Amino acid sequence: MASHLGRLARLSALRISRSSPLRPSSGPGRMVNFCRQAVTTASGAVLPKPKKTSFGLIRIALVVVPFLYVGTRISKNFAALLEEHDIFVPEDDDDDD
């Protein structure tokens, strides 16, 4: 009985060591996203260029402008809070020249 359990343990360890972590399996949480590694096909032909997603100025502006606005609102409110609690109050320098 013990020899059967030992043999079964060795076979399961062998089966686990054969499975590569890069190979997708049917188990949960074991899917791996592959990136394109090949440049040519098996016959030697060059593969076509992959699709390129272009980011135009409009897309960049749609991301940058709202976050700049939110950042300025947060900093303005925080500066008002600091001044209200007399933590940071800018001094009025009178130039008597």
C-alpha cells in the first residue's frame, strides 16, 4: 500500500514539473497572456505588421484637461483650507519705495 502511494506521489510530482507555467491550462487562474514573439511563419514568410493604436492630440487632450482641472480645484481648496486655519498665510509685503 505504501509503495502505491509513493509511486502515485512521484507521478503527480513528475506531471506537475512537466507542466510549464507559460502553457495555458484548464485550471482556474492559470491563464497566461502571450505576446507576439515570432517574426516569420513556419514557411519563412515575414508576418505583417501588427495593428498600431494611434493616440491623437484629441485623445491626449481628453485625458489631460479633466485631470488638470481636478488638480487645480483640489490645490485651490487645500490652499484655502490652510489659509483659513492660519497654517500658511502669505505675508503682505508693503514696498515703501
